[in-house]
Amino acid sequence: MSKLTGSKKATQFTESVIREMTRLNDLHGGVNLSQGFPDFPAPAAIKEAACEAINADVNQYAVTWGARPLRDAIAREFTRRYGLPIVPDQQVTVCCGSTEAMMSTMMAIIDPGDEVVVFEPFYENYGPDAILSGATPRYVTLREPGWSFDPDELAAAFNDRTKAIIINTPNNPTGKVFTRDELETIATLCRKWDAIAISDEIYEHIIYDGHQHIPIATIEGMADRTVTINGLSKTYSVTGWRVGWTISPPSLTGAIRKVHDFLTVGAAAPLQEAGAVALGLPDEYYTKLAAEYRRRRDVLVEILERHHFVCYTPAGAYYIMTDISGFGFSDDVTFARHLVKDIGVGTVPGSSFYKNSANGRTKIRFCFCKKDATLAEADRRLARLMVVQ
Ligand SMILES: Cc1ncc(COP(=O)(O)O)c(C=O)c1O
């Protein structure tokens, strides 16, 4: 047999559906409500800081695990917000986005045969992350409308092979914000089975209606078994800068840093300088960010409901999961293709967030990290949609 083929690992997962939808969207001149990137500007102060860093010739490799000002700022802000002391030299590793932070963490902690518990619907990267790191994923379903889990189902997913659980709060695609009770349940299982929590908190500041973000690292007994993952992308509207990080217990940091070093060496040096400035923005910045996204959420929910989508209103993050049963399509992928080709609105089919795609067959995800004009244009286009009822 020819050796001119991809590896077994690479054939076990498909191309990113979200990026494919974005490409289809561009091809058909659609309004892109699929991939979660803002179409409005980033804060001027951080753009200026990036330009200043380049003009000051911050052009060479930063320290592989991250420039000191950024690591210090990450540790300082986490401690200030959540009261947990973080030692930047021993616990913070800056990566090329939280995508690389997640992959470096998984590669650093997983051995073949290890199991990783993943909630579904999940952010689509977690599947390939598990396959590439050699983990066997065990899925536990979050069920609408509240997107909670059954504690017995979760308990049944843990065993002595469980190395880690991936949590994402606020959650993509559901908008769920994990409660303290839910995190306590997860923490109890992590302690019982000596498992690590990998907590993707990239939507930390995008949270609504009085919900509170609780990092699982702050739950009793979890600081030394949690890797917290975060980044600049969503909080500062700079998804293309590719700056993210891990906060890990010192016992895991060495392994994460080694993998990170040989995968990417380091994130863009001038953008790390600007990242330190970003993390120093005053608290009003975060309050305004959440208020502005809440307003956009309400705008899109109103539009979608008017066009006969059933919306699961998110408590955080910037996506809306919807039910499309009323449109009479056989499945979510056919419907998403119809939306982008014939109506001109890009979305993500629900099945791409589930291991068992049947669970997502009646769902479509929209994102609302967009200008008012973009949402208004989507509204105009969706008016052409026919409901079969
Ligand atoms: C839950 C989640 N984690 C990570 C990422 C990617 O973040 P980054 O741009 O830092 O790689 C995304 C982007 O959509 C996301 O939704």
C-alpha cells in the first residue's frame, strides 16, 4: 500500500466544520454568523501597544514560556479576581492561542490508554485534541434547555483510567455557565479518581444576567489538579493575534512547557507585550464588554425568534444554540447549507458539536459577536426563510 497518505491519527477526524462553513459563507457572499470572531475593532489602547512594541524592536523570540510582563499580568489578574495565588515563573505558560494551550496540555499529560471525559455538545477542537494526544474520549451529555448533566452519568464516565476532564465555562456552543454545585460535583470526582481538570475559560468575561464565572481551580482541593486555559482572543476581540496561556500546578508546568516549546517555541513577542497592556485595562472595560454582548445577544435572539427559530438563550459566551425542527429539513447540515447558499447566512450545524451526530440533527448555532449592521443584514436575509408547520 502506498505510503503517500495521511497518518491513521489524521484520518480519524475531519476538517473543522466551522472553518468550512466560513469558507462556504465567503463563497456565497453570506453574512457570517458561523465562526466566532468579532467584525468590530479591538480596543485602541492595545493596538497602540502592539505597534509600539514593534517600533521598539520587540521582534525576536520571547522566552519560550512567555514574556515576563504578560506572565506577571496573567498571574496578577487571576489572583486579584479569584483570590488564588499564582506564581508566574512556576505556573504560567504563554502559548499560540488557547488552541495551542489545550493541545500542549493534552500532549503533556496523556499516555496511550488514558481516558478524558468531555461534555457534549463540545467545542469542536476537543475531539481532535483527544485523538492527537492519544486519549480515549468519554462523552457526557449536557441536555437542553438548561444544559446540565446527570451526576450519575458523569460519575459513570470516571474510572481508574480517567486522566482528565475537559470543562468549558462559559460554554461554547450552549452558553451554559457551570454553577458552583456542578463544579463541586466534578471536583469530587476528580479528587476521587485522581484526575486533572482542564478548564477552558476563554469566555470568562462574556457572561450575563448576574451569572458568575467560577474557575474550578478555586474549588477546594482543585488548585493542584487544574490546568486553566485562557487567552486574549475573545476578551479583547483579537482572535487573529494567537495569544493564549495555561495556568497549571507547578507539578505539570514543566511537561506543558516542553511540549509547547517544541510545538511552537512561543507566541508573537510584540503581541505578548500588548497582551500585558490588555490585561491591565480597568474593570469598566470588562463590565462594558459583557453589557455590549448582552445587548447583541438580545438583538439576535429577537431576530431568530421572529424568524421561527427556538432559541436557548445563553448565560455566557457569544453563541445561540437553536432548534430548527419547525423548518421541516431532514437534518442540520442540509439546513445549514440551505441557509448559506439560498438565504445568505452562515451558521454551524449542531451535529458538529456532538460525538453522536444524531443529537445535533435538529440544532444550528449562530454567533452574535458582530456589528449591529451585520445582525440587521442577517435579519433581512432570514425573512426569506420558509417555515413548514
Ligand atoms: C471554547 C473555545 N476554546 C478555545 C477557542 C480558541 O481560542 P484561541 O483563539 O485562543 O485559540 C475557542 C474559539 O472559538 C472556543 O470557543
